Amino acid sequence: MLMDLIKPVAINPQNIAISHEIAKGSFGMIFSAKLNGRNVAVKRIRRDDGVDLAWKLRNAYLELNIMNQLSHPNVLQLFGVTMQFSRDRRSSLNFGIVMELCSDSLQKHMQKKRLSLYDRMKFGVEILQGVTYLHSSGIIHRDLSTQNILLNQHGRVKIADFGCARKVNDDGEYFSTTISGSPAYMAPEQMHTSPLTTKVDVWALGVILWELATQKLPWADEAMMESPTRVADFEYCKRKIVKCRLPRPMSSGFAPNLAESYYKLICSCHHLNAINRFSSKQVLDEFLQIVGSVEDKKFQDMARTASFMDKLMIKGGEGISPRFTKLATKLFNFYTAYNPDKIPDIPSLVQEYENNEDKLNKNLYARYKVDLDSFDRFEGSQSTSKIAPSIASNADTWRNGYDSVPSSSVSTANYEHSGHTCHCKEEIWLEEKSKLIEENNQLREEKRKMQDELLSQRNVITSMRNELQYLRQALKSMRA
């Protein structure tokens, strides 16, 4: 069963160059690595740490089975699986899940710096969009926390760690015989072996929204008075969650009326009875209304763009032309990479330039020194995730990584800027040539090391042969 899942996404271990360890857990270790020149993370398990291998492989299968179904800009992307067997019995299996590399968790990011109101709202929107997508796909995460929400190099949210995630049945329920999750983020029903629905994730979303507003760990102030480890203590959190409520955020950065709406939204996620809680889609819609109510154009642009992208990702772009969809998704990824602090009103921008992509590319190049075509072809493939198959079926866009760009796009991108002719294609070619030369040098160095190792092994074999010959002669003389 595991092998059937691995075969379509198998990666040759020789194509992966491990760099250094970045994290460690019960599953194994996570390494920074390169896959054919692309930065990736490898979550690797081994059998030499005393933990039951069958249990590890079962969890790996469950996680792969979930991740293989997902394709969304705010969900960690799976690239494939690598498996290698060794002659050393003590470590005969080397199994790794190859994923998108991220820079930090949201929790660590918030500990390092005080977030602006815009950043908090941006992270909130992206988290809610990712979770709404999971729920629309019939998947419960069961372990949502700011520790399992990662940020990529452009500051985009990536929901990660699907070890506890499960598919719900036709009734929208999942029956578990074990208790899983991070205690401070767990819903009351999750702390018992009762049927679970997507509403357990909604409870966790309420905690995360509170954390974004306060930049404090949930229950931390009270817990630290008794013990610094209480935040992760199951029994302690169980008592607090059932009997108490997270306090109203003292300063969220909102105007008083919006601060009240924000707190009400958190409370709508924290009804003890799961039936009374909002769905993740309702939380997203309410959150976008709050963001759009801020008297600042960049917040209003964020809300309108997020609402539009939600329509593309969840509803499959119903009633939107493939051309409009393609340009909108490219622009969204472009601005997320080059100007994440101020993503414009994407629908209005597409309406303005839908029939004049040449002018759009010229304007983008004048400001960012890169156009949509070159970004899409070289940077977009490494920095963006694929999106839901429902869109691909309508617009043939996200699934293929936008390899097929509109014929009206500028191919040579020869723009006049500051009195000089800018040849994008030539610059890209030179950059690619430099990368190929570097890779070639690395391959030569690896080849030289392998030749040295082979020569060393030949010398050992020759020495062993001479010793064997000497022993044969000594045995022969003894018999005589």
C-alpha cells in the first residue's frame, strides 16, 4: 500500500544533496537540501533510533496520502518521496518526504518581531484561506498551531505537519481511538475519543487569531505563574479550555468597533458545543469583512483580492474566463514574491491590463526589474505552490505551473528604461549559464572524490590479495 503511493512520486536519492539539519522530532529529522538545484526540505526517518519502524511507516503513509491530494498556495507543497536501502543492517532503511523549504514558523517569527497590523491581517487571511481549502477537500488537520504554520522566503503562510490530518467520512466525521494535537489549541471534544468534525480546526483558528492579536502564547501568562511547561501540559490545558476563556486582547491595533468585531469572531470559534461554532468559510468571510472595514486602501485591496482568490481556489473560478484566471493567479504570485507588504487590488489590475499584457510587463519591469513572463518561468516554479485541481480543470493554469503563457505576453522583453535597452532574455540566459557551470563544477568534484575512493578501495583489495597469497605460501610450506 505504501509502495503504491510512493511509486508515482518517487525521487532518485542521487538527485538530492543534503545540506544541514534544521529540526528534529519523534518522526525523525528534517534537513535543508537541494533537489536538482531547488531548495527543499527533507523529512527523514531512520530505523536506528529505537522507535518502531512499522509505526513510523504507517504515519508516513497517512501523511503522504493526505499531502498527495493537496494543492494550494497556503499549504506546504509535497515534491515527492525518496527511499534508499543500505547494506548496513543497523540503518537499512532511509526514507524521506521531500517538501517545500520554509524559513521559519509563525510562532518563532512573532517571537522575534512585533508584527504590524497589516502583517497580522495578511497572515490571518492566508491561514483562513488554507484551512477553508482543507475543509472543502474533506480534511481535518487536527494539529493547527502557530508552530505548524510556516512562512516561506516571501513571507507567505504554509500550513504544514499533516501527521494528524485525516479524511472525514460522508457524514463529515472522523472517529479516532487516540487523542492527537497540541494541547493549548485543542477543542474540548478533541480531548476525548469522541467523533471529530472540521469544527476542531475552527477552535484552533480562534486560538491562532487571538495569538495574532496579542503575540502571546495561549494560556502563557497564567501558566507561567505555576510552571513554564504548563502551556504544553495536556491536563492543565484541558481544565483551562473547559472552564475558562482566553482573555479579550487588550490592544489589537484596530479601531474600537473593529476590535469588538474581532473579539466576537474569536468567540464564535470557541463555543463549547461544536455545532454552534462557525465553519471555517464563515470565519474567513467575517474576517475579510473586518479587514475590508479598515480605513486604509491597502487593507481594502487585501480583502477584495483575498475574496477574489478564494472564489478561484474554492469554487473553481465559476463564471471567470480562463484568461482572466491565468493573469490573476500570475499577478497574485508575483506581488506575493516582490511586494508582499502591499498586494494591490488584483481583480481591478487584471481588468485594466487583461488586453494589454505588454504594457503591464513593461510597467512591472520598470519597477521590479523583472516581468511576469520571466518571473513565471524561472522564479514562480520555485516559489509558488500548485492550486486545487478544480481550477486546473477550468483554466488549465495552476496545475501546470503556468508553463503555457498567453501569446500576447512579451517573450523577448526588450524595454527602454533610463535610456538603456534591457534584454531580460539575455540576462536570464547568463544566469542560467552560471548555474549550469556551477553545477558542472560540483559534479566534477564529486566525480574526483568517487575516483579517489575507488582507487583507495582498489589498493585495499590489492593489499588483501597479497596477504592472502602470503598465507597460501605459508600454509603450503607448513604442509611440506
